[in-house]
Amino acid sequence: MTRGTWLRRWALVMVVAAVGFCLARWGGAIWRGLVPMARPGWDNLPADVRATVEAQFRLAAIQATVAVGAAVALAYTVFNYRLTRRGQVTDRFTKALERLGSPDVYVRTGGVLALEQIVEDAPEQATHAAQILNSFLRDRAPRRAKPPPGRKGRASAARRAARRWISPPASAPVLPDVPHADVEAALTALTRPESRRHVDQAQRIDLSYLHLVRARLIQARLDKAELSRADLTGALLFEADLTNATLYGADLSGASFLQARLGRAMLGGTNLTGTDFTEARLCGATFGGANLTGADLFEADLTDADLSGADLSGANGLLPEQLLRARKFGPAHFLPEAMAADPEVAAQLARWHGELGPREPEQ
């Protein structure tokens, strides 16, 4: 028996005990107050007055009985409605799951859309739908090959993670240029803000190692998502929420994060070449070992971001005032030449003793 059931039973016992105590303590006074015929001096009243009072009492008793009966009928109707609705939702869930297991892509897409409709009609099912869609993506989406174990060396873990990719063998399956229709639909349904706000906060999205090139995730909610080593090349993530997301070693080259929120996101060792961060909020994000060659940082908010070890030498649109809001950056050879020559930037690097030695040769 669950704790909630015990609590409800104890509450019922306490209510019954309280009602019984009140009846035992003040039952007589309550009876006399409600029933005129039980009051002292009733027999001394004139006959016509007693007849009128008795008629009014009978009418009030009938009305009270009707009201109680209506309340009981209404409660019974509500109870039956909830049972019927729960059964309908369960039946719809079962049919949606059957569609997700179909060999036909359009039937699987219909199953995803059916799950979305269930969440819209029954928001309490959002967490269950998210679990199913997450499992569906892990099963159906193409997977990016895991890298081999890294070699030991002096390079940081994030730098090693960004470099240890190898070309797939000739026998490896060819990955699609864009997600399949059912995978795209599942991604959209899983990350739609209207659905995610009903999902339990402990339920995280796990898309690590998946191949999701050119996925359209506009305004998606991917907060706290696990995206380590996911391939999101060229993905559209306009105004997406990736707060506290983990993207270690992911490939985000050419992706667009226009006005996206990446506060406290983990971007260590990430490939960000050509990524568009225009007007993105990157407050508190960690970029250790990330490659931002050709990345657009126009009006990006880098307040308290950790850019130490991130290669910004080829970044576009970066201004000294943006950089100086970061918690850490450098060394100097990882910055654009004009930026490293800026007096305030150079002074900040000097205060941090930020010259970390010559750039390590590419392996």
C-alpha cells in the first residue's frame, strides 16, 4: 500500500472521529436547533403555527434530500467520467505505441503525432510520452560512431575529446543528410515548449551520439539535455532553450543558435566552426577546447562564460566589451590578432598570467 493511500485513510478516520465527537458533544443542541418540534415549549404553540412550521420543515427536509442526492449523482458521474477518460487515454496510448512499431515510416510518424495529441488533451501524460519518444529516438535515429579511447598526453580532456574523431570504416552505413520524417516528428514533439512544460523536471532528453544533421528544432526546449557527441551539423535551433545542456564533443558546425539560450551549457571540446550565435545568451557557458573558427558572435552575451582554451582566433563579430564580460579567456594566440592587441584585453590577460605557452601541434 502506498504512502498516499495510507494518508488518505488516516485523513478519513480523523474526519469521522471529529464528526463523531461533535455529535456526541453537541448532538442534542444541534438536533434541537435543526428540528423545531424538538425545542422546548413546542406543545404550547397554537395549532395553526405548529402546522405551518411542520409544513416548512418537511419542505426543507425534502429540498435537502434532493440536494444531497444530486450531489451524490454528480460525484458518481464525475467518477465515471474520469474512469472512462482514463480508459480512452490508455487505449489511445496503446494504439500510438502500435504505430511507433510499424515498419512504415508514415505510420510511425502518425504514432508520434498521436502521442502529441494525447499530451495536448491529457497533459498529465506528458512525462510518459516524453519517455516513449526519447526511447523511440534512441532506437530509430541514426547513431554516430563512438570515438576510440583517447591517448594519454598533456592536452586537456576537452581538447582530446575534440580531436579523437576518426573516419568511419568503408563498411559503415551511410548516414542520412537529414533526419527521417518520423525522427524529425519525434524530435519536434519531444522538444516542443508547450509539451515540455508538463514534463517532470527529472526527465532529461538524451540524444548523445545521435546523427541529427540539419534537424529543425526552432524554439525547442532542450534544457538539461544530454547531447554529448551528437551530430547536429547545420541544425536550426532558433530561440531554442539549451540551458544547462551537456554538449561535450558534439558537432555543431554550421548550426544556427540565433537568439538561443545556452546559459551554463557545457560546450567543451565542441566543434563550433561556422556556428551562428548571433544574439545568443551564453551566460556562464563553458567552452574549454571548443573550435569557434568562422563562428558568428554578433551581440552574443558572454557574461561569466568560461572561454579558456577556446579557439576564437577566427570568430566573427566579437568585440572587446563582449570578451571582457567573460569569466576567463585566452591564451592570446586563441584570440583574433586585433582583439589580443586591445589594451584592456591585453591587460586582463596579463592579470591572469594567461600566456599558456605555444599552441600545441594538431595531432
